[in-house]
Amino acid sequence: MPRMHEFLIKTAIMLKEKGFLRLSMWFLEKAKRIDGEEVEKLLEEQKHEYASYLEKKAREYEKAGDYTEALILLERVKDLGKEVDENWEEDLRIKSRKQKEFETKLLMNPSSMGFQFARQYRKWLFSLTGTPRHSFEDDSSRKVIPPELLTIWKDAYKNPDDYEKQYKLALNFSIYGYIWEAILQAEKTEELQKTAEVEFLLGILFMDIGEKEKAAEKFICAIEIDPSYQEAYFYLGKLFSEIDTETAIQYLRKCIEVDPTTDIAESAIEILGGIRDEIEV
């Protein structure tokens, strides 16, 4: 147990130094469950630092015109125990409500024109906030939604409280390459029911847009819900192979332990071998 406690704290400190504040806090929370007294002060300092970071990001999103994201970040700041300007919060709430009404009219209208316009609008919005742009976002040649996707979309639209239909739509948005729409839909599905599969899907989607910290958090959520979720261990190992080899090895070994006969276990063994070769060199 002390060895695990030491590993969690060491990983948390390393992640903080590399700028992964949110993920660092997750490891500290885990360490706190083992020995709260030793970690409490470190965790409080981390929460204050992370709250200040989120408040700064909220200002950036507000400046870019994404009031909804700014409000989400501001609410996280409050959850971390930091006071916020009430007038600013109320102003964001009003602007966010108007933004959501506008986006809903566009995104929830299953017609090619409405969808394409919404897609271009969000691409513009995210480009302002500095989110990485990828080639699939610039593909403006798709003027009509594939019939199969349209059918799934209409079915989900008629059944807003059906988890399976909402998840199916998020998954198919992803399959057809509509990544931003897939993220929005997956988050909506997550509100209905927090399952390992939807957390894993969000992890994959966040990886696609370069949000590695958010991706890792979602993969961790997936294995907390289902400790045998092999794919989540694999992608955590893959992500951490770029950050910290010791943590990567832990997750890759766990992936192999779940079922050593699968293709993904074989891929984990290959990555693990590469890490070991690099350490020896």
C-alpha cells in the first residue's frame, strides 16, 4: 500500500510539472484515500492553482464568444472552492442561454443545410479558441448527410431519453468523421447515463482533437466504472508513454493482464517492448 501511495504522489507531481493540472489532481485524490494527512496540503495547493488556471481559460473562451464553455469552467472554479464574480457569472449565464438556443436550432435540425451551417459555425468558434484543427474538419465537400446517419439521427431526435439511441448517434457521428458533433452528442448521452462505453468514446474523441488530458481523464473514468475495460488501459498506456514511462508501463501491464490473447494486448506488448528498449538505450 505505501508503495502505491508513493507512486500516485510521484505521478501527480510529475504531471503538475508538465502542466497536466487536472490529471495531477486525480492522482492526488487517489493518494488521499490511502493517506489523507500527507496529501491534504498538496491537494489544496493544487486545487487553488487549477482554479486560477480555469478562471483564466474562462476569460479566454468568453473573449472568443463561447459563453457556454466559459460558464462550465467558471462552475468548476466554484466547485474547487474559489469565489467568483457573481455579476460576471450571471452575464455568462444569460449569454450562454442565448448561445445554446442558437446552437440547438442548428444542431438538432436533421437537415443537411442546418447541419452543415452548424458545423462551419463550430469550426470557426473552435478556431478562435486555439483548438487544433484537423484535415477532417476542413472537408467541406460533404454537402449531404449519409442516409444511414440521418436515420439514426432522426431516431435519436424522437427518443431524447433513450440512452442506447443517443449513444448510437454519438458513435455514428464519430464513425462518419463528424468529431465535434460526436463530442457534443456523447456528452449529452453521458448526462443520461454514465457508462464505461460512453466515457471511453469521449476519451477517443478527445484524443482525436489533441485534448490528451481530457482523454486520459475519460479513460480513467471508464476503468473506474468497469475495471476490466481493456481498451481503456491500452490507451492510457499509450498516452502516458509520451508523458511518463513508469505510469505507462503500469497501464500497459494491466491491459495485458485483462486478456493476453486479444489483438489489443498484443499491441500493448509491442508498445511495452518499445518503452523498455528506449530505457535500456
